[in-house]
Amino acid sequence: MKERNNNYTDQAAVLARALPHIQQYQGKTIVVKYGGNAMIRTDLKAAVMQDVILMSCIGIRTILVHGGGPEIEAMLHVLGKESRFVRGLRYTDAETMEIVQMVLCGKVNKNIVSLIQQQGGRAIGICGIDGGLLQAKRLGTEDEDLGLVGEIETVDTSVLEGILHSRAIPVVSPVALGIGDAAGHALNINADMAAARIALALGAEKLLLMTDVPGLLRDVHDPDSLINVITNTELAALKKEGIVSKGMIPKMDCCSLALEGGVKKVHIIDGRVPHALLIALFTHEEIGTMIETG
């Protein structure tokens, strides 16, 4: 009996320790970029859905922006179409854009919405084209053709505000409405950048980017070199030193954009850790890399 009572006390203590964090974020906006292994492994998918539902239930205005690279790659393989990347971005011709739109806005988006609903939450899936949420111009140049890859120009937050007002979780596919010389076309948007621009437009308290690495490492070969907290200024210095390189550069650019635009904190977390979102938000545990203004 005593052991059982101690267990109850321990559980209650965990909830009590979470209270200040809950109060800190209640009523605030948090944007989550969902991708990587957390979208593939069944146990991790369930954990993420539970996390975002809990966030929404305690009054956090939660927006989920998802990727879907592996699913796109699998469909391209089935159709016998090879992928090509330029500066880490998928070259997107008209045929590939149709596949991106079908996979992201159709299969992946609706599967996520379904998972949230199965766990007892309420979600509404949209893509950047819906309601003109995301409008973008072509990102490529004459010297560097990226096809139908876009750079977001405007974010119409009224669509998201309407969903949030209904107490549902917006689930956003990073496909935008083309403008300028891309008018009439859908454009493929990097999911990290879409999440950053949405966080910026909504004046989010925090942007959480889920990855398949522990966070920002001083040495990519040494997990123990994880940087737990860093300022935007220090991050820029690491980029100059070459410590931030290759695939981490676009992600760090998104972080800088969000912070410079008014988002208070950006947190890169390891999506391979079950319930990483709850750990990052409601505990003092050092998980991933927190990037702050300064």
C-alpha cells in the first residue's frame, strides 16, 4: 500500500512541476514542424498526436506543419521518376509537383488528421493553397532552376485563426499558391520554412522543429557535443566558422528568420524521442537545442 501511495505522489509531483510551464504557454501560439522518423514509426506517430492534443486541450494554440519527403520519394520510385536536389531542395517539375500535391495534401495530411481524431482530438487539414493561406513566388533563378519550388511572400493567417477559434488543430501541408510568373501554379515549399513563416505571421511564442538528430552539434560525429542553448548571434558565428553546415544550414536559416521576425524562441528537438514535444515544453530537461534572440 505504501509503495502504491508513493507512486501516486510521484505522478502528482510530475504534474505539479509541469504547472508553471503550462501557465507560461496557455493561450499562446506554438507552431510545430512535424517530420522525419516521427512520421514513420507507429509508436512515435501516436506519441506526437497525443502531445499536440494535450497541448490543445490545455489552451495552447497549436499549429502542426508537416513534411513528407519519404512518402514523396516512395511514390516517385513507384512511378520510375528519379529525384534531384539543388541546395537541399527537391527540384520540382510539373509532374513532380502533381505528385507532391497528391501525396502531401492528400495522403499525408489526411492521415495525420485521422490519427489526431482517433486519439480523441479534433483537427482540420489544409494546404497553403486553401484560402490563400500561403502565397509564394518561384525561388529559382536563371542560373539555378528549381522548377516549381516556392519562396513564401505572404501568409493569410485568417484561415488558421478561424480553425483555432473553433478549438481545432490546423494541420498544414507546405504547398503554396503561386503568384507573379507562377500564377496559376502550385508551388512546393520547404516545410521548415513554411513553419517558420507561419510562426512569424502569427507572432508565435515558440517554433518547434522536429528532426532526426539530437539537435545542433559542434561535431556532427559526436552526440555529446550537443549545444543545448544558443543565441541567434552565436548561431551566425557558428555558420561563419563552418560548424553549421550542409543540411542543417536551411534549418538554421528558418530559425534565424523566425527569431528576427519576433518569434521568442525556436527549439530543435529529436523527434526520435517519444513525447519529445511534452519534454521540451513542460519539463526542465535539456532536450535538443534552444535558440533565443540575442
